[in-house]
Amino acid sequence: MRYQHYKGGLYELVCEATLESDLSPMIVYRAANGTIWCRPRDVFFELVEVDGKQVQRFTPLD
């Protein structure tokens, strides 16, 4: 599934993983330039404030 970051970048969700140290869920995702990133699941799907409005950090495109 593809997502757009609130700052404009396009990303593809690769998979959900588990962090070994505390078993927290992580999201693994790929940027348009091919780099691979991960964030805690809660952070990936959280709302952020932009110009006084709450928006999704990553908005689904598909």
C-alpha cells in the first residue's frame, strides 16, 4: 500500500515487524528513492499538527 507523508514524500508500506527488545510493533516502509525506513506503528499512524490542524502523518493513497 502506498502512503504520502504530510511533508509530501511518497512511501510504500513493506511490512509490519516486531522490535526484538520490547516486542513493539514497527512499520517498515520504502521511500520513492528506494531507501528503507522503520517507525513504531503508533508513530506511523499518528496525527500531527500542521498549521494548527491535525493531519495524518502518512495518508493512504490506494
